[in-house]
Amino acid sequence: MSDILPGECGRSSEEYGGKLMETQQIEVRAGSSLSRMLLTGSFNEILVFDALTRKVVEANRIARSILQYTSQELKRRDFRDIFPEADFSAFQSGRPELKTSACLIRRKDGATFSAEARFLAASENGRGLIVAIIQDSGSRIMTRNGRRRNESDFQALVSNIPGMAYQARLGEDGSVMLPFVSANSRKLLGVKPQSLQENPALLLDLIVPDDVASYRKALDEASGGHLTFNWEGRIWVEAWKDIKWINIRTSRRETAAGPIWDGIMLNITQSKLAREELERSKEELRRLALHIERVKEAERKRIAREIHDELGGNLTAIKIGVSWLTRNAEKNPVKARERLDSIDEIVDSTLDAIHRISCDLRPSIMDFGIVSALRWQVDQLCRTTGIDCRFLTKLKQVPLDDDASIAVFRIAQEAMTNIAKHARATRAEVHLGIRNRTLQLEIIDNGIGPKLVNSKNRKRSLGVIGMSERASALGGHFVMEPDSGGGTRIRLDIPLMSGKSELEDPSGGSKPAGINSTQVIGRTRR
């Protein structure tokens, strides 16, 4: 079976069974050369075949034009390539009769047409020849002109296809022939159409080794009787040192000259990469959703534990103290006073616990706006880690709704948590500014920098995915990258709702307001 086409066996001449006509023997004497014979019949297509090898010996100009072959290409063709239904043995018998009959003639592109032809047995210098004279007519000329117009329309059509169109068929020896390959093969494969036609096996050589097995499997399945072939895989384009994804689709149709496969090869690299990116995003979102559920469950357990252990314990102690006072306050006023002081301390501790738990759920500082909340968060990072932290901004208020404020705060909180846990940084800066109605937040540290991700799996940490998704939900953009001075730079851009911040960059320059400013609004150091 061929490596280019689904399986198909060559047909024998008996299967076509086309006996054309008997011949008249002509001796070509001195002074009457073959070339003069061809010149005499120049208004018709004339082909001369070797009687033994059946190969084309000569053809006149009009024959080459009609059949679409060059002189050298014709000399590699035999009788059956031109007359697929003819029985060549009829001309080897040397019968003297001459007979004219309609026959089927096949061109280089595989298309066929019917015409009247005369066959004459001849000899020249002892060499047996068969001369075929194809009779032209006005209808043939009209048909040929119409076909040329159709071919022109077809060429215009396939030239605009984002891929390569081609036709393929099997020769008598089972080899693959490509009668037609569109010019787009150069754009798609980096190979000239003529090169593919001369060596159809080049296509198999382009397929990357890992995909050859799937290609052959698809061919085997198509050869089981299917009329179509559909395969997706990768090819290596040497001209550009690049791998492309292609889709090959072919369908088989029967013609008088045998089956022909009409095919199209499309470049699907962009759509394939887009699908892979979509699948990667879906996988990241699935992982993120599972992570969020685990975090929420862990947070619920932590809050429940704190309420039970701390608040519950404190309330139990208060209840015991009040009960003791009810029974003993008048009997022992001094000890009662001590017990009241203890209860007062427990109440203060309970209030602190309630404040801490509520701040974990939603910091009360958020009620004063995102600028104050970020300043507080930077202060917390400095106090708990000892990192030299700076908060730089010229803004006092930012027109963000509650959802956007919480998202910006949580992104900054996650970034600062990563600095505290993983960055090994000694210095961190948080810049907040506005440019072109966009809130811009930058968080920079001098730590070890972001970890390199695997170039194939491209898996990111769930924290980074969460920050990116929060930004996307607000129509914003999130980037985490190595900083030019070492460490990590996080950039968040959030479009602002209508309204005016108290201090917006009046210049509209390339730097957000507050970034690289000499004014340090909040700076804390442990």
C-alpha cells in the first residue's frame, strides 16, 4: 500500500477491455522521415510510440500542449498513460486494416476526454513504431477553451485557500502520482509544487517521527473501504526550521481513468495552539476551583476552632466568674473585686479575638478605601517580617467599587504573602498610581525572583492563577515577571469606573502617578 494514498490496486488492461482498432503497416522509406510525418499532421495531435517498449518516442507541439506534458515528460510515459482503455496488443499483431474509433485520452492532470484517433503501424530504420493521430474538431476546440476557462477559475479558487490543494492517483506499478499540486505548497510546506509532483514521498518525509504511526494508522483505516481520509499531525518545515500542525482531508472519486483522490492540506497551527491553550486554561481553572474549595474549608475549620477554643473558652470563663460573684460577692468583697478584674481582662481578650477574626474575613481598614488598606497591608508586612517596606503613591482616594477594592486588596495580600514566605527579600516596594483611567499597582522585591516554569507543562502556582483570575474578572491585566534589578515585579492594571480620584497623574505621562516618586506616603521599618 502507498504511504501517500489509502490502499488501491492497479487495474489490468483486461479490466478495461477497450479494443480500439486494427492497423495498417507503413514502411517509412528514405526521404520520408518521421519528423516530416509529424509536420504533415501538425493540425492534429500526433504521438509516436515504440512498438516494443510502448514508450512515447516523439510528439508534436499541439499534442504536448493538449496533454500538458513537456517533451521530456512525455518520453517517460507509455501507451496506457495516454490511452488508458486501449489494448496495445492489437497493434503488435501487424494486421493490415486501418480503423478509426473514438477513444479515451488522459492528460497529465488526470482529466480525460474523448476524441477520434487513427493508429498506424510504421517502422523506421528497422524499429517498429505505432503512430497515433488524434483528430481535432470545432467542438473539441470549444471544449478545450471552456476547460481552460474552468481551469483559470479553479486556479483562482485554490490560490485563495489557506492551504494546499492537490490531486493524487496510482500508477500501474502502484506508485503515487500527483497530477496537480497548488502553488500554496511553497507557503505551507516550503516545497515547490514541481518537487512534490516529482517526488510525492517528500510528504511522508516531512511528518515528524512521533506522528508517522498515527498517519499510517489513518491510511490503513481509510484503505478498508472508506472513501475519505482525515488526519491531523505535525510536520517539520526545514525552510523555516519550524513545526506546523496540518490537517489532511481527501476524498476518492471514480473516473474513467481510475480512482482519483482530491485532497486539501490546511495549516491548523494557530487553532491547534489555541485549543491547547484553552485546555491548559481549563485545567488551571479546575485546579484553582479545587484549591479554593480546600482553602475555604480550611478557613471554615480555622474560624470554627478559634470560635470554639478562644471565644467559647472565654465565654465559659465569664459565665463561671459571674456565677461565683452571684453567690459570693457580699460574703467576700475583696475577692469579688479580684474576680471582676479577671472577668474584665477576659472580655478584652474576647473583643480582641472577635476583631482579629473579623479582620481576617474582611479588614475593617477597607472601609477607608483601597489606598488606606494597602498602606495598612504594607505596614503589616514590615512589622511581621522585618523587611524594609515602602508604599509610594500620590493618591488619596480611588473610584473603585467594593468588589474591585476587595480584588485589588486580595491580590496585593497574596503578593505580599509570597514575599514573606518565598522571596527571601530584604526590601519591597508597593507603587500605586493612575494612568489613562487605569489603576496601576506594582509590587517589587529584591528576592530570588519567580521560579522558572516548565516550558512544556507551563503549570503556574495556584496563588498566581488566583491573582490572574481576579484581575480578569474585573477586565484587568495581571503580570508577574523577573525585575530588571533582580527579584520579582508584579503589575496589575484595573480599568476604573466613572469618577475622579482625588489625585490623578495630570501629565498623562508613561509613569503611573506615584511610581518613582520621591514622596514616600507610607514607610515602615521594623
